[in-house]
Amino acid sequence: MLARLVSVAAALALSAAALAQPAPGPAERRIRAHVAFLADDLLEGREAGTRGHEIAANYVAQQLAALGFEGVAADGSFFQPIGFQRRTLAPGDGRLVLALPGASRTFTHGTEILMSPSLARTSDRFEAPLVFAGYGLTAPSLGHDDYAGLDVRGRIVVVFTGTPAGWPGDVAAHLSGEKARMAEAAGAIGLITVRRPTDERVRSWDRAVANPARPRVTWLTPDGRPFEEAPAIRVSITAGPEAARALFSGAPQDFQALQAQAEAGRTMRGFALPGRVTIRRSSRFERFDSPNVAGILPGADPRLRDEVVVLMGHLDHLGLAAEGEDRIYNGAMDNASGIAIMLEAARALAEGRRPRRSVMVLATTAEERGLLGAEYFAAHPPLPREWIVAAVNMDMPILTYDVAAAVGFGAEHSTLGPVAEAAMRAEGVRLVPDPTPEQRSFTRSDHYPLVRAGIPSIYVASAASTAESRAAIDAFDAHYHEVSDDLSRPFHWPSAARLARINAAIARAVANDRARPRWRRGSFFADTFAPDQPRAPAVAGAGAGRR
């Protein structure tokens, strides 16, 4: 308790100091004005597909036009239109019936399980046998294959969350997000995920089922088909504690023993489970539209003009809460501040000496729904994908203190690392390792779909350099994805201007370099997503990580 009081006191002292900043300069005033507009109550939280987001998108487009950027659309506009499908499974509209020798049990969506809506059917029913498949991972480069020796064709696989212990955090985060694809590749038709005790401590089951009717969203291809990463996986389910134990009734191994192994990160052998499940559900579908915003500053060198550096951040936020006196998720820090910093960096690039390569500024939509706008951009870019040489992302910088250190997510994977470190050093900011790798931030922001498209990318995020700045970051945690993320929080505007200069310097250095950025030799992401691209030598101990 005493440590907590000291932490709160330090945060309050830092907030008071932040309010006593010197008179803001022009850059600070512009950034604050952008944040004030984008996080205003009138925009009602900027949720993708709402009028508030449309207003925000128009605001960003007009700011880019005023700076001399050109629209990327065929009609000259700054908008990349995207269709989305919203899929909803209301509480009680999904059931899993588990048939065991001599008994049967029913588990309901929204209480004992969380079930995905159907991909296309308003009503469906199917049944399948079950197979336990460890963590559900196939990773040849790490010498791991949970599906080796298992026949899961036409079956539903049951897997634990997480990965074996000892894997790099960003690699583990990527592979954890690939479990549906891996199950599909092995021939499965469904995926049931079982939680570990760690998951319960991070987010209790009661919290996990607090909003079971929250829709699943996916983007639509240009011909109107819903995109699905693993279309042969007909259902994905997260099992609550009671359902998880029931799935292993009569199994060759004890559930609690397996759960302890998963908690410790030990490898487990798979086996057939005695149960058979029947899935019943009724799903609802709705289409909506929401654009990415993109403008391009043509490069000064005709020989490099068709090579593009992307400066990006997400524009959307969470919209409106279902209830409460204050229902508006203003998203001032997340990510109105990131967009404001991006616009200030764009100004620096446009008003200074024109970079040799072209620079695209991209404000993505539907990040809060799972990086969907960035996914669409990476899959359907408005210019040839091979033109894009690098991406520089800005997402939710914590600006409640004087920023003197930053993390460069992805810095160790490409030659963007030294570029970012030099840009930070010029501003008196240290590049530091990720203090919380367990949060796996490298795969949780909008640069990541571009990484998956083989594009070297970096995401610069403010980090703690002192006990006081650590306390300020910890204090903001209570406001993350809450209606209290608004301009009533203390903002250190000089730090925002500093981050804008850093991002502009990274983009300018990449745009002016004679050579394109290259992936590092030995990078898992280079080997996975850009196997044929040239490599730079590996650098041991690169100062980067994941927030």
C-alpha cells in the first residue's frame, strides 16, 4: 500500500509540474489544437463507421491538403473507402453441447463460453469430435509442432493460450495470433481455446464475458466478400473454467496437470478427447463503411519518386459506452495525440526541403477492431506495394510527463533501428529496451500488417526514464480505453513536439538515403514475411523491444 501511495504521489507531483510548462511554441499549440478537435465530445469517440469518425477523417484530409499533400485515390481524394461486415452473436444465441459417454452438457455463449458468430449463415448447426493439440502451434524454425502425429482432419482442436517458455516476446505474440491458420492448415474445422491461470489474473472470466454481444468485424474485399484469415475454421470458442474442465472429462491426462504445464510453458503431447460437440448458433450481419485517409508528398528526386515512406497512425477510437453519465470515449491519448504528432511531422516534411523519396501520411480506420484498416491497406494499397520502402507508426504516446526515453518496436529487425536511434539522440531522447515485453506491443499496432506484407517498419513509443515517469505511465493505465482518456489528463506538449520531430527525422532520413531499408539477417519476421529480400548484417543487443 505504501509503495502505491508513493507512486500516486509521484504521479500527482509530475502532473503539477507538467501544468507549469513554459509558454508553448507554435508546434505545441498546433498539436494541442489537433488533439482538442479530434478528442472533442462532438465527435463522439470517432468509432469506425460513425459520423464522428467521418468528421475526423475529413479534418485530417483537409490538413493534408493545406500542407500540399496530394490525394491517393483515383479521383484525387484523400480517402481509401473500405467496406466492413459486423457479425453479432447475442447472449444465448450460441450453444455448445458436449456429448460424453453416458452424459451430455450444454454451455451457453455469454456465460460459460464465448463463441464466434458464423462467417456467413444466419443459423447453423454442426458437430465434430475433439482433439487436444497442446498450444496449437507449428513453428519449424523453433523446432516445435503440436500437430505432429495428430489427425485433426474434420475435428475441433482444443488448445491452451500462450506458447512454450523461452520464445522471444514478439515472435510468441505473432505465433499466438496464428493458431486459427495453423489449425486450418492441419485440417481442423474449429478451435476451442482454454485459458491458463495467468489469463485469469490478467483478465478474469467475469470481465471477459461482460460484453458478449460485442460484434466481430472484418473488412470486405473489393468484390464484397468478407475477409477471413482461416475460412475453414467454422467456429472459434473460448472456454470458461467450467467448460474447460468438462472438455477434458475422461481424458488420458488430468486437466489440472495439463493446465499447470501450460502455465509453466512446458511442451505437451496431444491426444484425442472422448467428447463430441454439437455447435448451434444464430448470427446477425450488418455492413458499414469507413475510410482510411491517405495523402502523398511527391519526392524531389525523379529517380526515387516511385519509392514511398509511410508515416502512419490510427484515427479511430471506441465511440460511445453503453451506459454511464459520461459515455464518450474521447481517445485523447489514444490516438488523437498520435494523429496530431503525425500531422506535425507531415508539416515539417512539407515545409522543409522536400525529401528525395515520396512520403505518404496514412490515418487508418478500425484499428480498435483489430488493425483492420491497416490490414486492408496492406492487402489493397492504393499504389504498388513494392513502392513502399518503410513504415513509421505512432500509436498512443503517453504524454503525461517530460519524455526523455523511447522504445523502438521493430528496431532490431531492420536497418530502421539506427535511423530511429540517431533521430532520438538529436532530441536528447534515449532508445531503451522494452520494459514490459509481456504486453507484446510489436504485434498490436497498425505497422504490423505492413510487417506481414514484408515492409520494414518501426513504432516509436514513449518510455520511462525515471521513477517519476514510470509512475506517470502507470497512473495513465487507469484511463486506457476509458471515458477518462480526455484533455483533462495532464499533457506535456513539448514532449509531443519532440516526438513529432523524431518521427519526421526518421521519415526524412529514410526518404533521403540512397539505399532502401533492409531487414536484418536472422530476423524471424524477415525470414517469415520477406524471405527473398536482401539482408543487412545482424546486430547483437539492438536497443529495441516491445512496450
